Amino acid sequence: MDHYFKDSKEMLSIIYNNTTDIMFLTKVNENNQFIYCSVNMAFVELMRISKKMCLGKRFDEILPGERTKEFLYAFQMVLAKKQKMEFEFQINSDGQNRFIKCTLIPIFDESAGCSYILVVGQDISEWKKKEEELLKLKMQAEESNRLKSTLLSNMNHEVRTPLHGILGLAELMKEDLEFGEHKKMANEISKAGKRLLNTLHSIIELSTLEADKIDVNYTKVDLSEVVQLIFDKFRTDAESKGLYFHLEINCFDLRLHIDRTLFTEILNNLIDNALKFTNTGGIKVIVEKMIKDDNCYALIKIIDTGIGISSQSKEKIFDEFIQESNGFSRSHEGIGLGLTLVKKMTTIMGGEITVESEKHIGSVFSLKFPALSEYLNKESIVSVPSKTKYTNENLPLILMVEDNELNSKLTSTFLKNVCRVEIAQDALTALQKIKEAFYDAILMDINLGSGMNGVDALNEIRKVNYYKDIPIIAMTGYAFKNDKNNLLECGFTHYLSKPFEKIQLINLMNEVFISEIAR
């Protein structure tokens, strides 16, 4: 049955008293007393205050005591500025703390020459409760991420440092042993250590990418040059498996605006995978130019005759921790992160990766990156001199600050034909030694146990006039990309992450001494 209102006043009254928002219409005199008051049922039920209880009362008699002054100020500002204002307050209703969000609205009755204020409020207690829960969860998540980052950083350092000793000793054994079972054992130690290092590196890289903490350092890269360098690294591995290994560069003028380090990791992963999953036939790497919609692209294909990928697995091959053979029956080493990292790194740099594969036939992984339109001016490249001013009789003198005895002995052995090495096991000893000798360079570990760390030692060494510009190399197990950037920003001239191979250290030291000559 339809209900007809007698007039608009009755309709407004019904709406006013049935809305779930609290409503309070009032007028206040110069003594801050309510001389007019109208409240709806929601107000009465929540505040436990009726219209009669308000009339003639002051603010401090009916409103929450600790908020009286704030309410009074808000009322005065609304009337003075003739603008509405939002306000929050807390009350105790039926033994429960309730949060109320209200809007104060000025209403002017020109015919009567007076002003009213309409207070419209909402009970936001549940929303506040959820907000507090979300804030608590956010803080827990942030703390969890902080602990995760700390754990990964410590794990990275604590695994890399002993691995440096293991791999370094294995390298020395391989050099010294001419044949027999012991040389074979040294090779196996080196192989196992590198596998562990690759696993650690993949986990660290994935966590960095997922946290969006990776820094992309774009530079102009000569594609044919970088591909050739990466390709040559795997030639021996391919020959040891009896596989053909071909590189076909169809365009030598391609330049990319990419992060060279990330691109190297991408290609390393793809070629390493091709070698891992290919037992007969071989691998071919093709570099070519592709023009599409008047845009130039570089196309890099890695083609193998390996085990291939089934159509079901091809759709999820870039997912984390996925290998076609999993569990106890898996037939190849690794934790299934290589292609995940390749996909993420490629996407970060604006590239694309696709795969075509057939089971037992082979696979083709294709990378596509936007290429720069300019040509590479080969004549502008200046070669670095290969010889230094130093002779065997006058090798440069360096100070190595390293608290790990095995690593200090190992590094000294690596450098025995490159420079003379003195060792300090802690920062204080290093600070004493620099007063007694003029070193051509300093190799500095970062974690030196208790006391001063490597960064603290660097800052103190730089205060000595002779050492203001001397090369100081950070040599550390902290190997996140931002660790390198942070250490270089701290004032180190070079960075070398553990574990490193003998050739890496020698190349770096040659670079350091050559730059000193140029300077």
C-alpha cells in the first residue's frame, strides 16, 4: 500500500530520523550554550544524548571533555569562514571506544538573521579497526622484507667468502698438477663450486628483481663485440662435449642502448642452457638486423639441437623454479631460475624473448631489442696499452686488508708475478702500515670482523695526503648490484666481488696500474 506524505516537512522528518548517519542541527549563543537543538535517532542511540539534554547546556557539558576546545574552535571557524569543515573525535558508547567522522556545515537563515550549524557524522570504528589491522600487516611485511634483505645479504657474503677460498685453491691445484686423479679432483671441486655459486647468484638476482631494487645502467653497446666475447667463453665447453659451436654475425654495425651487465647475463644463461640440454649436434648463435615499421631492431637467436621442450611445458618455461623434469626424476642440474631471470631482465630493458621448440629436435630462443640508428665508428676506439711502467725488478707495492687468512694467502699467490703484496688483517694495522710505506694501490675487504670495517678504513686512509687519489679496490663478498654502486659512491675506485678467478684479479690490477700511468 502506497504511503503519501502530508507535506515535504513530514518527508524530511522521516528521512532525518531514519538515516544511519548521526545528524545534529544547532545554534550556539555567545556563552557557548546550545539555544537551539535538533537531533535524529542515530545521534540519540550513539551519543546517548537527547534534544532536551542539549538545550541550555554548554559544550563542555555534553561533548567529550578532552575535545571540547577543539569542537568549540571548529564551530567558530565554520561560522567565521562560512565554510564546511571535517572533524574526527572518539567517544565511549556502551563501554566501547567509537570513532566518529563528522562534517560541520554552516546554515544561514537570512530572514531570521541567525546562523546554524549542521553536524553530519558517521561511525567509522570498523573502518578504523581495519585500517589499524592493515597498518599492522604493512609493518609486519616491511619488517619481513627487511629481515629477508638482511638474510640474503648476509647469505651472499657468507657463502661467497668461503667459496672464494675453495675455487681459488682448486684453480691453483689445476695449474700445478699436470695429470692424474688429483687434477681430475681439482676440476670436479671447481665445477661443483661454480654450480653452487651460480645457484646463489640466481636466487639473489631474482630477489633483487622482484623487489624492484635493480639499477639499470644504460650504455651504448657494440652488439657484435659483446656477443663475440660471450660466445668465446663457452667454446671450450662445447668442444669438450663434442658439439659444433658456430657464431654467425650478419650485421656488424648494430648498437644497443642497454645495460651491458644484464645483457651479458641474459646471453650467458641462454647459451649455458643450450649447452646443458644438448648432447649431440650443436649450438648456433645468429646476430642479425630486423627492420619493422621503419624501426631497427637487433635479433639474436640461440639455436640448439638439444632435447627440446614439449608444447605443455613451453607455456610455463619462464615461470620461477620450473624445469621440464622436476622432483626426484629430474635429469638436469639447476633450480629452474635461469629463464625466469632472462625474461625479467629482457623485459626491464625493453626487449622481447620468444621460444620455438620441438621435443627431441631442439629449441630456438630469440631475443629482440630496439637498435640505435647510428653506426659504430670503429676508428674512434682507442686501445688500452698492454704494458705498464713496472718491471719484474720494480713491481708495484700494494697493501691487502683482509681478515680471512686463507683468502689473503690465495690472493697473494694470484698476484705473485704482478705486484708485491703486504697484508694487514684489520683496519688498525692497515692505518699503521700506510704511515710506514707508500703503496701503489690498496685491496680492501669490507667485513673485517669486530672494529672498523672497510668503509671506515677507507675514510681514514683518504685523510692522508698521499692516499687522497691512490686506487683503493673494494674486494668483498657483498655482491648485490647496489652493493657495488654504494661502495663506489663511498669512494672506492674499483670493485671486485668474491669469489673471483685469478685472471679477473690480474686484469683488474693491470687496469688499475695502467690508469695510474695515464693519470
